[in-house]
Amino acid sequence: MVVGVIDIGTNTTRLLVAEVEGESVQPLLQHRHFATPAGAGARALSRLVEREAETAREAGAEVVHTVGTASLRGSPEARRLDRACRRMGAGGLRILTEAEEARLAFAGALAGEHGEVHGRVAVIDVGGGSTEIAAGGADGVEWWASRPVGSRRLTERALLSDPPQPSQLAAARNAVSRRFAGVEPPACDLALAVGGGAASLRRLCGDRLDRRTLTATLERLCAAPSAELAAELDLDARRVRLLPAALIVFEQLCELVPEPLRIARGGMREGLALALAERAAPAAEGR
């Protein structure tokens, strides 16, 4: 089955069109837009969602589903976006809970590993507005936690300069440490990192993240303004501006899960694609 997922996050709005067969998710089309409720506004974002839903159907999606995460929880703009989703026949906007985010990210991360992981796994999803940690095995999530700290939220509250100053980095580290106080995931054999920030870090750090690599990369990103580094790294300047905050969150998470964290090939959108295909299968069989 081919499904389409539109994910309205704190930093970006993304489209994934994928073919799902069993536990396999094969991406067919992926788009990313730096358009969110905080930036584009509900009207512009509604038009974007409508266009992306049409694109998904043109790419063969039999089901299209739109979800929102931290940026839309309790947002007054969610109602307008919901109406846009209903107009395009996508059943409305679904706001994911923290628990749903954690479980979907876990399922998508494991699906991307194609059965190559064993034992207990921790999956880390550092978003723009929140961070989810889930731990479990082949039978699913056994433990999860979510904290309202992410790359955009931390940047806007602590890393105000471009590049961030040492005093701001220290304040950000203290804030992240307080947020994760008392979080004690079970012992795991492997940690996987998912999400847009992790995907961007692959270009800078390779596929594995440990404290030494994270610290060296943070120093590099704080050596010049984000626009200058973006041109050098061939990344969007808006993403580069948020990466120091993501690195600080990952530094703290290295205290909680085994190093190195491996950047996964799947994540929350892939997990949602699996769930959509599973839900649609009985209806398809009944036709």
C-alpha cells in the first residue's frame, strides 16, 4: 500500500509518500518546507498542506494523513488547519500526543533498520519543540519519556546570538540538564537518533554521535554566523541556526543512553506510515 504523511512540526513541514509492505517502508517521495504555524501562519500553511496532499495523491498515495506535533498542541491555528485537511479529504488534522510521537518514532526507527538490531533499543527524537525518548525491543515500546525542550525552543530562549556566545551555551546546557533531571531510561544495547536535526548532523558527524564528536561539532558551528556556515556546509541557514541547540540536547542524552548514538534511517513519519497501512488493510480486504 502507498500512503502519504504530512507532518507539521515546530521547525519544518514534511511530506513522506512511501510504499508499505509488511514491516518495510520504502520512501517514494519526500519534501521539506521551512513553513510552520510559528512562521508561515495558518492560512499559508493550510495552502501548503493542500498542495502537498495533492502531490501525495499524484504520487500514488491511497491514504493521506496530516499530523501536528508540539507546535500545534493547544494552538488556536490548529482549527483552521483541521478545516483545510477536511476540505482535501484527509480526515482532519490529528495532533499527536507525546506518547504517540515516542511510539511512532520507535516503530519507524526499527523499521528503517530492516531487522538488523537486537536486544533493547533506545530511540531519541530531538524535535524543534520537544524531545522524546522511547526504549523497547521487537515487541514494541516498554518505556518512554518526553520533555518540552527542542532545538527551536532552546534557541529562542537561550542561544540568542548568531553564533551563540559561551555564556549562552552554558545557560542552555543548564536548562537542558534541569529538563532531563529524573529521566532514567532502562539499560539499552543500542541508541538510535531520529528527526530532522539528526539527519542534518549526519553530514557533519557521520552516522554516529558521541560526546567527543558532538562537542567538536558544536565548536565548529559556534565559530561563525549560521549563514556563512550554511554556504560552506551546503545546508539551509535556518537549519544551521538551530543545530547548536540540537547538539546540546544530544550531549545531555549521551548521559542517559549508550554511546555512540546511531543516526537511524527511519523515524516518526515512517512509523505513522506503518500504522496507516495497518489500519487501512482490513478495509481493503473487505472490499
